[in-house]
Amino acid sequence: MVIGPLQCLLDTRMNDYRRKIIGTVLLTALLACVPRFLSQPPPQESAAEFNDSHFHLTNYIQEGISIRQFLDIMGTTTGRSVLFGIPLQQEWSHRVSGDNAPRYYLDTDAPLYYYSFTDADIAMAYVSLRPEERARFDPMITGFNPADMYAADHIRRVLRTFPGVFSGIGEFTIHKEFVSSKVAGSVASLIDPAVDRIFETAEEIGLAVIIHNDADTPFASHERPPAYLEDMKALLRRHPGTTVIWAHTGLGRVVRPVNQHARMLEEIMADPTMAHVMFDISWDEVAKYLVNSPASLKISADLLNKYPDRFLFGTDTVAPKDRQQYLKVYHAYDSLWPLLTKETSFQIRKGNYTRIFDEARRRVRAWETNQLSTQVGGLK
């Protein structure tokens, strides 16, 4: 009568012991593989002319070029590049446009919707490369709805599904001319707790953030303050530990530089509560504003020379068909580069990118390794 319970107890303890041994062996084996799966090859500073802080491999209908085509286009001119698609899919509504399939968000009145598969698409393109090729890219997570409190959970799921791939989030959009009003569902807002949750997640994990947020509304009057500036600054101040790149310095195609735009940027950069905020000068539309006259060219050069560690060059090209199209934005700044000091030019074209994304890689890989250790440790 006693042997049964004792045997059961012994079996239970033995099973626990076996589980601990198996769990320990499995943990050791998996962690031994972590460097191979989670670590990107160490980036090497190249003799390239620039690193690209803003690049879309695919467009608004999730079509584009292959990553190998992009490597050919980069050649030796581009050293490293971020890598993301576009998180919004243009709906093809036959009721609206019939057999005329839209290829751009202005081609139709049909709505846009969030296309989360873009993250898997980018990840699979990245892992198809050889290690030395992967070292040239910093993929970014974009396939989330910033109006959704679950957006932060999506980011974590992507990192757990594709460890060793992503370095940041973005470009994601809050306020953007003609786009925001077309997005199906809730409207994104700078004061939405969902956006704060995204920034908190980025800070915890170490993800670099590229955010598109127009400083003002289209065709705004210069007689009033920019519509979204104060809310944007408040958001940035709430998250001082998050590395943020404000895309296009807050400009758009028709969201022109606000009155004293350079002063607006300088006030942000001089504010110690926003020392974590950088700006990219990507997009040909932005280049037009910065270099369209001798006066604007001087203002731009003076500002960049004063704050060389706060700006990054990016192309903002979308699935370019050839090198000429890809380099269009870089050459749009041909009149600006000679006006910069040697140090400023290097930092904006290459150095700031290396500093920001090397640190993002390091922190995200450490977070992923810790997550794996915790998950496998639960098997013990």
C-alpha cells in the first residue's frame, strides 16, 4: 500500500530532474547558436559616399525591386542602408476604379489599410543574403497601426519571430498630407497613448525610431504656429531615452517650411530635453526647399555645420529602377555638400548613421538574446 505512493513520488521527482537536465541541455545548445542566429556581422566603415537612412524597398501596392537588385544599385556608392517597405496598402476597389488598378495612393479615392506582412517580406529578403551582404542593411519594422494599443505587441512578435534581423521601427506615420485622411479605421494622433506605448517599447528594446510627422497642415498660413509642432515636441520630451529620427525635418510635398523653419529646428536641437532627437534630410521635395535659393542654401549649411551630429542623409527613394533614379536625391544636394565642413559632411553622410544604427543593433540583439534565454529557461 505504501510502495505505490512512494514510487509515484520518486517518478515525479525523477521527471522533474529529467526536465531540468533536458531544459539545461536545450538552453545551452540554443544559446550556443545565438551568435549565428542573432548577431549581424560587424559593420565595416567603407569608402562609400553615403549611408542611406531612409529607403523603401517596396511601394504602396507592396511591389518593388529585389534586395539583390538594390545591392547592385547601391554598388560602392552606398555603404549601408536601412531597409523597409511601406506599411500601408492601397486598396483596389473595383467599385471605385473598375479595372484600373491603382499604383499610388493619389490614384484613387479608395482607402489605405495597414499591411503587416511587409515586415515578414523585408525579413525574408534580408535573411536571403550572405552574412557580408546583411552587414550592409538595417531592416526596420513598419507593419503596425500607430493608433492601435496592440502595435507595441506586434513589434515584439516580429522581433521574436525574426531574431537577428531588425534594428528599429519606421518609417511610420502620424500626420501626413493626403495620407492620414485616407487610412481606414482610427486616425493616428501624437497624443494617443498607443504612440507612447510604441515609444516606450522602442526605448526598452533599443530600437531606433524613424517617424514621419508633418509639422503643419497642407497650405498652412505662416501667420499661425505649426499645427502639430507642440504635440510633437511634447511626445519627444516624454520619451528622452528613445533614439528618434524625425523624417524630412517635418516637411512634406505641400507642407512647406514654416516661417523660420530653421529656427524651429534649432530650438529643438538646443533644448537638452530633446537631445535624443535627430532629423533626416531625405526626399527630393525636402532637397528643393533646402537648396532652392542662395539664401536657403546658406541657412541650411549654417544649421548643419552648427549641429553636425543631429542630421542624417537619406534618399527616401521607393523601389528605384536604376542607379540614376536612386542617386537623384544625393545629387540634389550637390550645391550643399561643398558648403559643409569636412567633419559635418562626413557625419551627415555616414558617421551619424553608423553611430545610431550600430548602437541599435547592439541593444536589440542583447534584448533578443535575453528573451531567448528567458523562454528556454522556462523549460527547465
